Amino acid sequence: MGIKKVEHHFSGKRVAYYFEANFSYLEQIVAKEDTILITDENVFSSQPEKFSGWKIIVIKPGEEFKQQAAVDYIFGQLIGYEADRRTFIVGIGGGVVTDIAGYAASVYMRGLKFGFVPTTVLAMVDASIGGKNGVDVGVYKNLVGLIKQPEFLLFDYSFLQTLPQDQWVNGFAEIIKHACIKDEVLFALLEKETLENFQADSTKLADLVEKNVGIKTTVVLKDEFENGDRKLLNFGHTLGHAIENNYQLLHGHAISIGMVAACIISEEINNFYSVEKERVIRLLEKYHLPVHLQFDREKIWDILKMDKKRSGNAMNFVLLNKIGEAVIQSIPLIQLKDLIKQSL
């Protein structure tokens, strides 16, 4: 099958998606002599042959390095390469790399063009899509950043061949999230299938990735700057972000626990059926995701109340009406604190 190109129009910019592509196709999209690749040590060491002949910046892997220091390091490397406003940046990696690369490109010399080659399931179906770029500040997730769309996304599924098993699991949390908030048919498909089935069938996996890219893209196209429906993509993320860095959890693992909490709260105040809640929990467990964590509730509350979704004395929280249909509900902080204590 040849490369499938799809274009979407975001706030005055067309973003090209190249599905079923090979990394070598990158040379057809950008001028090699004017391009600098940003990746991390894990991606670079797992498939070094892909980077031969390119100018490259390699950063430390992992959420703990998604801080301003990594951006400052990139700036220093860009200066060393004598990067100017013609320079094109390509972030190649998981969500941490794409977030950092997009942010660095957006502010260096007041903005360079950039694109992404996502190399993990999570980055392919979620992190690289929609233009959110930024860094954490200590334990506070994505506190600094901006929304700016890449020029393109290139999907080369061969990167997944060296993806560790825990990163496969990590990515499926976001796939399950999409199903919970927007697509009951996808939810039923996931119930029917297994992670191992998708890993063993490249066509089935490609279809799943495209389906999820479509779900997130549709939401973002309707609400690029998160004034309405885009907030639904934060299902499970309010509590998830609060525990992720504090307990050094993988993003998908933290979001899985956050989705369970959101389902419990949905049952408590939004008439979400208990049987539906149990379906969500069973599906998360089926895809090897955690559904419970012992944590210091007071400590986590102090982090959670700094979440960007807070508005005055209330928090915009994503709840489920039913599987496939989510709603944004403003919950007073006093009530939310009690609900969080009760939910897990």
C-alpha cells in the first residue's frame, strides 16, 4: 500500500498527515540541508540507521526531562548549528519529544516551522496531534507552552517494532479514552480485541491508529484553542496529571487511574450507570492498565488544584453521561476534594 496523504486546515494552516509512510520519505517533505532533527536517546539508539546524514539533536528520554533545561539545551545546539529562520525542525519520538521540539521550534527566533514523526502509540494517536507544545514545571504538567500546529505528521509504523511493551500499554490508555468520550463502537471493538491482536496484525493496527487520529483531529478542528469540546480530551487527565509526575508513573498509567476516578465521580453526581463504569474498568484491565493507586490525597490535592482547568473556586471536570458521550462539568473545589477522597 502506498502513502496515504490527508490534509486538515487549522486556523489558517494546512497540516498534512502522511499515513503508511517510510521515514525515508521525510526527504521528500523537507530540504535536508536546512533541517534539524530532534529525538531522544532511546529512539536514536534503537534505530540509528534512520538518522544517517541528518543534522540531529539528541535529548534525554522521559517525562522527568520535559523541563525548560531541555529546551535551553536545544537552543544551544541550534546556535551551534547556526540555525536561522529558514531552519526546519522535525521532532522524532514520543510525546515528550514532540512537546519539547514543537515548543523549542515555536519560540526560537520567534518561531521556526516544524513537523513530527511520532514513534510511540501514544504520540501517534494523541500527543503529536492538535498543536499543544510545552514543558512541565517541576511536578506541574504542561504548565508552560503554547498551541501551534506542525506543518506535517509522518506515521512510520516501523518505529513501533522496537517499542517496549510498557509503552504499547501506555498508548492504549489514550485510545480507550477516545472510545469513552466519543465512540461507543470503538469501545465495543476494543472489548472484542486484545492488545496482542493489534500488535500481531499491522493492518488492524494501522486502521486503529487512523481511527484515533481522526477522532482527536475532528475534536481539535472544532475547538482548536480549547474553549469548548476540546476539553473533553482531558477525560482522566485532571487526577492523572496530578499523580503522574509525583509518583513517576507512565502517562497512560496515570490517565487510566484518572479515568477510573472520573467514572466513579460520574456515577456519583452524573447518573453514570454502575454497569458502564465496570465496563470501563474491565477494558482498562484487559489492556494491562492499572486501575488503582495508593497515594497521599492531601499532597495530590495540592498539585491537582493548580491544574489549568481550574476556574476560580471550581474545576472543569470531564465526566461521562454514557460510554461514547462525555460532558464538561464545573465542580466546586470543596466538593471535588471530597469526591477525589472517596473515589480511590
